[in-house]
Amino acid sequence: TGTILNDDATLSVAALAASKAEGNSGSTAFTFTATRTGDTSGSATASYAVTGSGSAPANAADFAGGVLPSGIVSFVSPYTTKTRSVYVAGDSVVEASEGFTLTLSNPSSGLAIGTASATGTILNDDATLSVAALAAVKAEGNSGSTAFTFTATRTGDTSGSATASYAV
């Protein structure tokens, strides 16, 4: 009798640190790990690409360099994990949190794709302030003063403190 040994390898991707605030400038690394299992005695490669996903998909402008990240993940024996970071560009635009997906494709011979994709979320960390009068038209009256009331509303990321100056 004989035994047929499985000589295939499988590659899967997972989000390691891929849900973060974008920041207001510079870039922030979102990290993914590719893991090779099975026969890891030889070399192997696969392509990866990032696309926008979800109800508010990220686009090229959301990433450093203004392009959707892509590349190749390569393995040599005996390595079984590789980490890839994609860099999100910081901005001060109030917007919805945006989603993206990193997807593996085009595996080399003898390599199968297990978990093909992992998602990331770019958390909006920006806020705006608006001012509105509750009653903007009032009679001045014959004596004393007349109060006008205004409401300041902050939207977006309200987790920190904020101040605003005003003048009449």
C-alpha cells in the first residue's frame, strides 16, 4: 500500500490592526497578516489588492499616495506568516467612517487561497461646529434688553473637548 501526501499549501489573510482613526495629516498604518499553512517547504507568492467596500467605500484618495494599495506577498521556506501594512492618508474632512477590503489573488502553483479577504475600517475622527438661532426675529422692546438664543452643535467625532470663539 502507499500513502499520498498532501503537498499543497493554503494562504489566508486576516486583519491584525485594521480599524483605526485616520488622523488629520500624515498616514496611519492598517495591518494585515497573510498565513501559509500546509506544505511550506517551497516558495510561494500571491497578489493582494485593496478595494473600497461597505456602505461608505474608501477610494484612492483615502490612501497615502492617492492610489489603492496593491502588491505581492512572497514566502520562502520555512516562513509561514507575512505582515502587510496599507497606509491611510489623514485628512480633516468630516465624512462617514469608510470601509475597504484587502483581497488575495493569483496564487503561485501549489498554493490555494483559503480566506481570500479581510476588511478594514477608516474611522472618521473629524468634527464640525454649526451655529443656529432658535428665534432670530424678535421685537426690540421699549426698555431693557431682549435675549436672542443660539445653539452650537458639534457633529462628527465628539469624543474630545472643543472650544469656539464667538462675537456679536
